[in-house]
Amino acid sequence: MHVIERKAEPGATAKAHLVLSFEARCKSRLRTRLLTGEEVGLFMERGTVLRGGDKLAANDGTVIEVVAAPEMLMEATTNDPLLLAKAAYHLGNRHVAVHLLPGKLRFGADHVLGEMVRGLGLPVAEIETPFEPESGAYGAHPHGHSSDGEGRGPRIHDHFQR
């Protein structure tokens, strides 16, 4: 079994590929398999979110490239930046991970959220493609947890400490 505890050095050449959904790429502990079928144990620092193209270093020296798996998503498109901003606001207000692209946004397939976005005036289509949502403010994890593990960004009084 390949044991992975860190990212590879910049410029490393991958010898294997690990295809993961967005949800799996958010886990700090995961037992899975490479494309070749070899078993992998992933033990990353809590709060790490892997992105498609990231390269990982197994303890045996093998460099493994992360591949974002295609997923069922909903895609809203518009040429109206205000409508796009409204949709992103309402999805974000519900703590929904959102992938922003020019003139469109993507989120996990959910008929209730799809109807909400349609109700704002945007056409919504179901698509299957890799999901790479925004990571959030303050270095937050895409599910609303900050990188310090506290589930929030900096506290106001932190800025006034002497």
C-alpha cells in the first residue's frame, strides 16, 4: 500500500494517478485505490483540499498526480454579472460549494438548489465534469471550516491585540 502524507516537490513527475471526487479530495484521511488498482492510504494535514493536478509524494518515493473525477453538477449560465452574483450569493449563504467561471457557476446536483437558481432567472443544466469550487475566504475549507480548525475566520479582537 502507498502511504501519502505530503505533497510532492514542485516539478515532480507523476508515475501514477489518483482519481477523486471533490468530497474525497477534502478528506484528510482516506483509504482508496490508484487507477492501477494499487491501494493508497492518504494522511494529509487536516483542512487540506486537494485539487486536480496536485502531485503527492508517497512514503516509498512514488509521485502520484491527483485527478479531479467527473461529477454530476448543475451549471447556471448568464451574460448578466448581477444575476450571476445573486446566484453565487444565495448559494454561498447556504454554504454550498460553488465553482465560478466566466459567465457561469457550478454546484453539486441538487434539484432544490437548481429550482432556487432558476427562480432567480438563470437557466440551469445538469452536466458531468470535474468540480473545482472556490476554497473560501480566510483560507477556509470549502465546507465552511477555517484552516485553523475553528470553523471561522479571524476574530475581530485578534486585529486589536498589542
